[in-house]
Amino acid sequence: MDDIKQESVEDILEKNKTYVELLSQVNNSLVWVLDRNAGTYLYLSPNFRDYIKCDPSELKKKQPLEFITGYIHPDDLAILIDTQTRFLDFVANLPGKEQMDYKYYKHIFGFRALLRGEWIRVTDQRQLLGISSDNRPVILGIVDISPDQTDMGVNYKLINFKTGNIVSFESDKSSGFPIAGFNPETNNYRTVDVETIFEQNRLLIEFMVRMNNSCVYVLERKDNTLLYMSPNFSKFWDYEPPLLKVRQSTEYIVRHLHPDDIAAFVEAQDKVLKFLYTTLSDKERLDYKYICELRALHKGVWTRIISQHWLLGISSDNTPVVMGVVDLSPNQNSNQTFSIRLINNKTGEIISFPFSTSEDTISNSLSRRELEILKMAGEGMLSKEISEKLFISVHTVNGHRQKIFKKMNVQNLTEAINIARREGLLA
């Protein structure tokens, strides 16, 4: 490993500082850098303040590991530590020339974290920034709210983004690249044409490909045309390299998606875009990101992916230009289908939508009893209180709740209540 070692952990952080700071700025992610051996955070992005409700000055100090691990679900923490140790062992034992490829390895976790006072499922992408001369690994973490909010434990995948391979290993417990001119506070959001929007964001797009080791595409929504597909689509999704340089119809990329997920994905994206550019100001739209989890054909196998999306801008003829960033999901449960979350990254709020049910048919899709139970739940009543008031068993109440979740395409009561309130069903 001597070839990849640098003088000190401070040198490694300084070399990557521009990259680290830009990730939290342009990707709206929570970003941390950890000195693994010392167990201290060298860097915590400013947006941690809103998610864990801490004093901003605390983020500027070197904090012990417990400053963040205290927000990880206790049932998940031991597995995270164990698998990360195995990842570092794996990298340390890479043979010869492969040692120089350590930055191509990305360790992606899904687990539960306490954010804004609530247990929320997150994805945490971890990369090794370097190893100091005294054998101290420096690790970068990029945290986002997961589109999948089911109550499960830890899942994880180790991926080589140079080859597109998923690396198998089991747990015992089950350089700076500045983006010239990009400033979300002053960036002109609405411009003359889609080509101008793309050129304004070209360095951002290339940065995401080069430094985040993700597959990136840019979509012109009006004509459903792909303005850009990153070169790594060829190895990861078996696209022909010359065709990545040609404007393609979205069918070129959709054909690799699972047919059962395509309709839900298209409908969800339509609803999100309608919400973003009919109800929000130009500046407010920059605070939102929608994250999907769905199935795609990877090396001949249906594999779950995470696809994150931002509005780069809207042209003068109202054409949305969307950037998509695609990674393999740590959750490879083949029984799960499409899921999506719209997130306000400024506040941490998850915005719920009735994606698979038209807004004007929600009340019609729920039975009289289901609507009655939903209204009581919206008033803060527990299942036991509802059962006593309606003279039915708690088991029956919970059965109705599960039917409500299924009909509204949500995963918990909070989402169902938020949608019902927005549609005026709980007034």
C-alpha cells in the first residue's frame, strides 16, 4: 500500500477539500470525512446542523466518532463497523497495480439514522480518500435520505465503478476539481434554451462523473431527449460507447429498466415535476431532490438501483432539464418494486405524493371505514383508541391501515396523513 500513502491525514483532507465541500454544496448531501484510526471527524458539512439540530460551531471542530454514531440505530451500528473494517481489509490486501484503483471502490450502506428527531432510512456512500504514511485510513461519507423507508436493518454493497462489478464479501454479523461559476445562490435558473442550461452545468456534470464514480445523464423533459450520458454507462449497463455521444430518446435508457417499474417511474416523475415548477419559485426548486429506487438490467441480472434527480433549470419555453445520478442500491431485495421520495434538502422534510393513485380518486379508492380510520389517525388517535371508538379489534384497525397504505402507495401512516391533508380529506 506504500504507493497510495501520503504524508498525513491533514494532507489527504487538504488535497480533497474542494471536492468534499462541493459535494455538500451541489449534491445537497450530508458529507463527512473520518480519520479512521483516531476515530475523529476531520470534516462535517454545514447541513448536518439542520439534520441533527446541533450548534453550527460544533461542526467546525474535530469531533469524536460518537458525535455521529450516536444518531445511528443501535441495532445497525455494530454491522456498519464490522463491514467497514472488512472493506478496509479488502483494500489493504489488493494486489500490486490494483492498489492504485482503491478510489474506484465505493461501499454503499442502507441503515437507520435519527434525523430531525425521527428514525429515517438513509444511504451512505463511502470511499477511501487515502491512507497516511502512518497507516491511518481517511474515509469520505456521502449521506442521503433513502427512497426506501421500510423498517429493515443494514444492507450494503461493495462496488468497483471502474469495472461495474459488485464485489462479494460477507459480514460476520449478517484531487479537488473546482466547478467554475456554479453557485446555487446566484445561478440563473431560467434561461433561454436547454443547450444553455446544459453548458452552464457542464462542469458540475463532469465533476459528478469523475469524482463520485456515478453514472450521470441529463434529460430534456419536453422532447424526452437525453442531452448527455456519462461514458461509464457503457461498462455498467452495456450501452455501446459511440451511441452515448449521440442525442438519444429516453427509450434508449428506459429499455434497461424493469417493465413493472417503468410506468410507476414515469408517473412519479411527472407528478414531481408538476409540483416543482407549478407550485414553487425558481429559487425554491433548487432545494429539492427526488430519489427513486427501481430495478434495472445490470450485466444480465435485474438489479436494484438508486437514481437521484435534480432540476438543472427550466428553459424559456418551459422545458425542464433534469440531471440523473445512478448508483447500485445497497438494498437488493428482489421482492421490492418501485419506491420514490421527494426531499427538501434545506429542511430535511420528506414530501409525500400519491404516486400510483390520481389525486382526484384517493377518496374514491378508500372505503368508508378506511377513510374514517385515516381521519381518526390524523387527529392523533392510536389504533387501540380507534378500535374502542369503532367497537372493532385492534387487529382489524391495523388491517385497514395496511390496506390504506397499499391503496395510497405509501409505507407509513405519516405519509398517508400528509397526502390526505394536502388533498383536503381530513378537513
